[in-house]
Amino acid sequence: MDKPEILGVAEIGRMVGHDRSTIIQWKHKGRLPEPDYVISKTPIWLKDTIVTWLFKNTWVMNQEQAEIV
């Protein structure tokens, strides 16, 4: 069985081309989906959750800085 890919705020930031602090701000403002898991108060998302969210929120991507999803 394959393990699902998980992402924290740093990985999401690299994925969308924004810094970690911007992703943290989005989380606090409710712009990110609810985390799939919280471990020791650290939000964790499944990659599928974030990819689905990105398709619905194209404003997120910083095309010059983003890594290919």
C-alpha cells in the first residue's frame, strides 16, 4: 500500500510559490482548507487535498515561484 503524500506549510509554500509566513497567514485567515491532520498543534494536509484546493483557487499560484505540482 502506497503512503499518501503529506504537506506542511513549508511544502505548500514551495508548491504555490509563496513563503511559509504567507501560508501561515492564509491558514489563520481561513483561506486554506481545514488540515487533514493536526499533530502536536502542527497542521498537516494530504497532497490531494491541496491539489484539489488549488484547482478551485487559481488566485493562489505565484507562477514565477511555484514548483510543478
